[in-house]
Amino acid sequence: MSETVSFAVDPRLATLLGESYRSTEQALKELVDNAWDADAENIGITLPTEMSDEPIIVSDDGTGMTEEELRSEYLKVARDRRQLKGDRTLGKRRQVRGRRGIGKFAGLMIAEQMEVVSRARGRVSSLLIDRTQINATSSDFEAIEIPFSSTNCDPSQHGTTVKLSHLNRRLSHPNAEKLRRILVLDYGRATDFKITVNGQLTTLHDISGEAFSFDQSLPAMGNVKMSFAISDGKHSVKHPGIVIKVSGKPIGEPSFFGLDKQEDIPPQVLKRVYGEIEADGLLDDVTADWGAIVENSVAYGELERYVQDVLREELQKTFKREFNLVHARIKQQIDKRLAALPEHRRPFAHAQLEKILQRFYGENEEKIQSIVTVVLDALERDEYWVVLREIHNAEHGSVQHFADALTAFGLLELVFVGKQAKSRIDLLDSLDKLISNSATLEQQLHQVIEHNLWLLGSRYALVSSNRTMKTVVETYMQEHYKGKNASKRPDLLLLSEMHGEHLLIEFKRPSKTIDRDDEAQAQKYRDDFGTKLHPMKIWLIGGAVEKSLRLNSANQVEYISYTDLIGRARAEVDWLMKSLVEPPSTLKLALP
């Protein structure tokens, strides 16, 4: 016997869909997207004060929904409106934002009750969705009864208001500043869509970073007003660049006015620019479709030069400030290594490190530390500094001599740094063989790792094994492991990090699996040392790690197998080699 079956939808689907947003601010943005799709020009968001019982209210002046639209469209789950009405709104021809048909449930992440009141074509309709009622219902999703009403209203009234009551106590109230920052990245350039949050209009100044405004009168086109922000890089900027507005209307796509084709501007900073420029003087130079400016426009050429000058100056200031911050964070560690160099090499080494920091600007800071330590290794162990000295001398000679020296330097730079990276690969290969040998002792691995601390990760690449720390460990060993206990002597390495932090490493044989007893013993060592050296983290390195330790780890204790350690180190070296083959864009900004 054969028969058909069908899906049954649990009522909890509504709340699960509402919980798909990563923050309450993102959930509220979904309601703003709905207002955009309704061709609203103004939207007001009222957020409650912290720890209050006030509701959140989102109100717009869009087209609103009739009783029939609420029943057949709004309450239809996962309805893609583009299939019925296209990907443009009917009135303003906006690109539709809502795509999945689940935005209506965004409010249920934030509140227990969501009331929707909509006015359109002489009718005001309302419905109330109760999260508690939905979760308590055992029947099918479609069987849930939602309170609904509809009456007459003034035909001139239109728009929708969403009221979120009984806010979720597990979540902190939405933050007005964060919400404005999220919304401005999507709607900051919109000319006919104004958003206020707690009465404050959302503008470019809400972007997390630094905002700028310039008013200037240009000979060929009159007054222009430019407003832009350079974000702090913590949040990606959608559609970066500066858009031209003529008579309040955007012309074409955002652009960088040619700065993206110039080598002296770091692309990582340029992509963080978001802004607009009001240039009504270009009215006669706009194409018939309002999609671009006539290419050979004299006024536009003047505007392009002005924008380039202003943007370049502010971008250079931002670059220098951020460059100096990165430099300051790793300066202490660099200075320790430089101090170990012969005095006559230090100026050259310092100049080369400045170049490296510029060249890899915008990369992950740990990766920068990785390549810096490789260069320092080259300066310590090779005659690399001779090349730098030749370049320094060439600066005061003929132009051709200087050019030849720079060419040689560029080639030798890759050779020397590549050589050091290759030597690291050879070391990793040898270390692989060492841990594969069951006869290898922890003391042998300790010795290799202590003299190559970059194996522990880029954070420790510039750290040196401190004699004071060695003395502390040796004194401890002599006090606790002498006579009959000498055979139980552990293999410990103690490192002093920046900001007064310490790392205690206990090495085990490659044949040893780290277990809970090893963890307890290592914590005992920390307790003994901790009276003088605090705070202190523990690393236990062995052949393998018991699964239970990874599932339930102790505070400030990390368990690492030699295989994982080598794998992570090899990944860093691979990145370094790839960077040498395809390095980031060379920067030419002058630094103070």
C-alpha cells in the first residue's frame, strides 16, 4: 500500500526564524528594510531607556498594507515578494531589500509581543503576534489564531508602525549609537529616506571612525560640499567611495576619483571611505539618463583634482596614525632584538623594519610580527646589513648609482628573507622527523624550540629566552628536585611576555599523551611560581592530548600536540613565502 505524506510545521518556527539575527540591532534593521521596500521617506525608531519596560516603536510613512495584503502577503511565511512584484518597488523604483520573507519575525527576537498597525487606502488594520502563545501551541503553525482587526481611517493616512513590547530579558536593549552605525552604512547616501533613532537623524557622522566636512568654491563650477568618513576598519563598508549628487540626486556609482589607480594611497585605507559631494554646478554636464558625468567636462576635471587633494591628505593622516600605533605595539620587542645587534648595524636594521611595516600595512598584526622576526633573523645571521649600507651611501651619490642600489636591494631583499623562510621550512621538516622517533626526549625538543621561539607563533617570535627566567626555573629545580627526586625533574621553559605576562611551558616526550594528571602537576608549578610571577599561562606540549582535556579545559591552560605546533608554524611560513612571491602593493607615503 502506498500513500502520500506532507510536512507539518511546528509553531516554534516563527521564534526560530526571529533568532537568526546576530544582534538586536540587526533584527531592527530588518524592520527598516521593510520600510524601504514600502517606499517610505521617513522612518522613526524609538528605543527604551536601559532596564525599563518601555516598548520599541518603529514607524514609517510608506505605502502601508491593506487588510487583504496583511492576510495574504504579510502573514505568508518565506514569501519572496520579488516573484510577485519584481525586484523594484512600485513607486520609487528602489531595489527591494527584503528577499527571504522572514523579516516579519525579526521583532520576536527582541520582544514577547509584536503589534503591527498599518494604514492604507482608507483602512487601518492591526494584528498582534505573541511569542508565548506561539511557543505554547501544540497544533500546526497554520492553526495559530492571531488577533486581527480592521476599521476605516482617513484616506490620506499611510504607513506602518511596529510596536515591540515585553522585551527579551536575556538580551540587553538595542544600542542607539550602534544601530545608527549599522543603518548609515546601508542608507547613508539615500536622498529620500531619512532615519531617526530616538529623535536623532542618522548621518555619515554615525560611521565608526572619523568624519569630515568641507565647503569650497571652485572657479569652474561654484560651491561644492563634500562630506565623508574614514571608518575604523572594524566594520566593512558597503559600496565605498564618494558619490556625486547634483540637485540632490546621485549620479552614477561611488568612486575614488582616480585615487584607486595611484600607488601612494594604501588600498586598505581607501576602501574604508564612505561619503558624498554636492556639486550642483555639474548640472549641465550630466548625461541624459543621469547615470554619469560627461567625461571631458572641464568642471568635473576641476572637481576631481579637488577631491583627490582633500582625500589624499586625510588618508595619509589616517595611515600615518595607524602605522605608528602598530609600530608602537611591537616596538618594545623589536628594540630588544635590535639591542643585540652590533651598533653599526642598528640604523640600517631600523630603516628596513620601517619599510616592512609600511609594505605589509593592513595585514593581520600577528603576520606582520612573523615577517619582522624573519628579517631580524637575516640581519643577525647574514651580511644583509651591507646591502642596506650601500643604499644609504648611494643616496648621497649619483641618481643612477642610487637607482642601481635600490634595484639590487629589491632583489636581495627577497633572496635574504626567502632564505630565512626556507631555513625555517628545513627546521620544520627536521622537527617532524624528531617527533616521529619514539626515542626522542623532551630535553631535545625543549632545546630546539627555545632557540626558535617563532615555532610558538608570531606572538612569541620577537620574545627572547630571558636569563632571569632561566635562573628562576633553575633555582626551583634545585630546591624541589634533588637527590632521589632528580629523576622526576620536569622540563620547563619560562618566558616573559610584554605587559608583565608570563608563559610557563612544560615539554613532554613525543610518545606521551597529555592527561589530567599532567594538567594538575603543571598547575602546581604555576602555583609555586605564581607568588612572584603573575599572571601566568600554561602550555602543555606533548605527543597527543586526551579528548577530555579539550572538552573541559582548565583556566589559562592550553594543551598542544607537537604535530599541531608544527602545523601552525608551517602555515605561517607558507604565508610568508606566498607574500614574497605576491607582496601587497608597495606604499610610498612619507612618514614623519
